[in-house]
Amino acid sequence: MQKMNIWVILSILAATAFLIFLFVPRENVPPPNTRVVLEHTYRTYIAPSCFQEADATNFLEESTLAQAKELEYPPHSDCTAEAFKSNNESRFTSILKEFGVIEKESEDW
């Protein structure tokens, strides 16, 4: 009987820890392998969703955000900076966004 009580208490503690893990807010940043367009003429990077409004030249390269940061390229415009801005949200909210239940703020990451 006492072993059963220990398992019930451990199960409740595990469930509580899991719920805390899901609902505690954390800072989300775009992953390093996020797609960007490097604009080598201006030495900037462009978010794919902002490419149509960017005044890009022909010296372009498709790359990753990690490569853009390594080259120390700044965002090409406010649109790009906004597209890759970090946010604070819970893991539960992130999961809902991945499944399409909640709309993502940025389609780029």
C-alpha cells in the first residue's frame, strides 16, 4: 500500500513539473539555420518575406542566419529586423504555433 502512495506522489510531481515546463515563458530566437538572402553589395541580410520590398542588387546569395551573423551583416531593413525579432512565449504556445492552431507572428522562422 505504501509503495502505491509513493508512485502516486511521484506521478503527481512529474505531472506538475511537466506542466511548469510547458507554461513557463522563455525567450525564443530564430534558429541559426533559418534561411536568409545575403545582399553582398550592401553587406546586409534580407528575410525571405521582405525580399519583394527590398531594393536588392544582383549580388545575392541564399544562406543561413548563422552565416549572416558570422559575416557581421546587419538586417537590410526594419522589415527584416522585425521578422527575426525574438519573443517571449511558453513552449505550449510554440507547439500550438507549429501545428497551426495559433498564427505565427513571422513566417520566416
